[in-house]
Amino acid sequence: MWNERESPLRIEKKFEFDQYSKISKFIGEIEKLCKERDIYPNISFGKNFVSLSIFLDNKEISEKEKDFSMNIDKFYLED
């Protein structure tokens, strides 16, 4: 589940991995999606996690941002 935060308005999610090698593949899929959808989240990662923050342009999440986050969830679940 993506968490909505305020000031600045954004949605965030942390994805956990059991192997560091899976992180690179996951970030590669996110990179492709960013270029396709023209959405560029803030990404941070460590030994076993990737955290994403998508800053919202409007006062609520748009369909474009919902679709983007759902596609990221799909990449994560497929791994």
C-alpha cells in the first residue's frame, strides 16, 4: 500500500528484497516506466530495500500517478 504524505504532497512506498541483485532489476524496470510515463519519483535504496516518493502535482493523486504506482507494484510482485 502506498502511503500519502503532506507537506509536500506525495505518495511513498518501501519495497523489501531478500537479495541485493533483485534491486538492480527492479530499479531498471522503474527507469523504463519513468521514461514511458514522464513521472520521475525520488528513489533511495539500501542493501535490502528500495523506497520511492512520487510528488503530486495536484491536491490528489491523478490517474496517471495511480497507474504508475500500480505498475511499480506489479514489477515488485512479479519478482
